[in-house]
Amino acid sequence: MCAGPWTSWRSCVCWTTTPTARSRASRSSGPLDPAASLPFLLSRREAELARQQRGLEVARDAMSVLTTDRGRRAGGGFDVVKRLEGLDAVRERLTELAELARAECLSLLPGGAQSPDTLEASWPLDRRALERGVRLRSIYQDSFRNDPPTLRYVNRLGSLGAESRTLPTLPLVMVVVDGEVALVPLDPDDGRAGALELRSKGAVAVARMLFEQLWVNATPLCSAPARDGNGLTPQEDELLSLLAKGHTDATAARRLGVSLRTVRRMNAELTARMQVRSRFQAGAEAARRGWV
């Protein structure tokens, strides 16, 4: 889920048509020439059949893996790294893991608001896992607290036993299932590229250790992020740290999972709090106060 573990890769990319593209499409709509529209409809049908054929091939491959897995295990050999190329492969594997999970699923979920379609698709997988007794623990970014639909969804999961916490930033999207398999992105900056499925005991143990370390420092969803001794929220503290490292407002916004406008508003509030007029002065004053 994007609001939970099973479809987490959906939180890294935009799946829907942009408003601009939708508006262009609506402006250009009108009667179609059959000579142009019929080939288009046929090509769409051909593409649909091709997708169905690929689905059958995937099912055959899965059956082959299942029927040979026992023999491979008996021989002591197994794949410790599997490359999942593209989003479709990642989604299919996450869905399989959702149904196979027995004990726990740990997730790091960067990003903020999730689309209604994504939340709706996630719900059956999450609910069934919780009903089987699977412990779901997820760490989101603080920014998702600002989206009411996503927040309602996560609270709904919480009523069934799921546990959620937040941090200002997260290093990457990651899913660890039953302490046996971990999924990490091929490229942390491009969720579309695909993922690596890790089954090496050492690699999965490191992934789990990373999650547990972040979990300890994360804020439970039922609590508001507490201000530190300097009166800074975790998000404000992280913003100052990012700016001190040379990040622009735009890159800081991406790391925090918020809009550029939000980062600029936070900057203005921090500048006013320090009673300075320029960003240079703000940096110097933050350093003098020990904020960075």
C-alpha cells in the first residue's frame, strides 16, 4: 500500500494524468474520424491482449519457481538478489509478498499525500494481512500528517492494529517482510526504475536494523512531533540541517516531502523568529544559537 507496505512504490511516482494533460485532452475532445479512431481502438485491444499474455507468462514463471523452490532449498542453494525491472514487476512482487507474509512487515514510506485510488487498492491487502495476525509497522514522513484522506486511512489501519510513526525525512522506500526478504529501490531517486529483492540474511538483517533505528527516533502517529530544547519541530530542525548542507529550497522540499511554498513559509517563520532580515543573517544566527 502507499499508505502502508504493499504498494509503497506508488508513493514514489505519479500514476495519474496531470491536471494540465487532462485539461488539454478535454479541450481537444470532439467527434472522431472513424478512419483514425478504428485503428486506434484496435491497437488498444491488441495492447490489452498483450498485457494478458504477459500476465499468463508471469503466472507460468511463478508456478515454475514454486515447483522448483523445494528442490533448490533441499540442495542448499537460493537466489540472494533478484532484480525487479520497472514498476509493474515491483507491484506484482509486493502483492505476492502481501499474501505470503506470516509475521511482520516493516516499511519506510517517503512522500506525503496518496491518491484515493491508491488508498482504495491498498485496503484489502492491508486488512487481510492484519486479520492473519501480521504485524504492520510503517514509518512515514511528517508531511503526510497534512493530508486528511491519507491520515484517515492510516488511522483506520491503526484501529485494526497497524502501528505508524513519522520522521521529517526518510532515506529511501523500503519493505522488509518476515525478516526474510527486503525490497529496496534500484535508484533511490527514481522509483520507476525498479527494485532489488534481497534474501541474503546479512542484507535483510541490515535493512531491519535500519528500520529499527529509525523507529526508535520516530514520533508515534497519535502524538504531535515534539519541539526540542530550541523550540524547533523535527521538520524545522531537518530543514535547517538541509539548508546548512547547501540544499536549495527546491531540493529541501523534495527531501521533506512538502511543497516549495511550504519550505518558503517555514523559512519565513524561522527568519521572523530569529528577528533577522536575510537568509545569510538567518544562517549566522542559527549557528550562533546552536541550531545547526
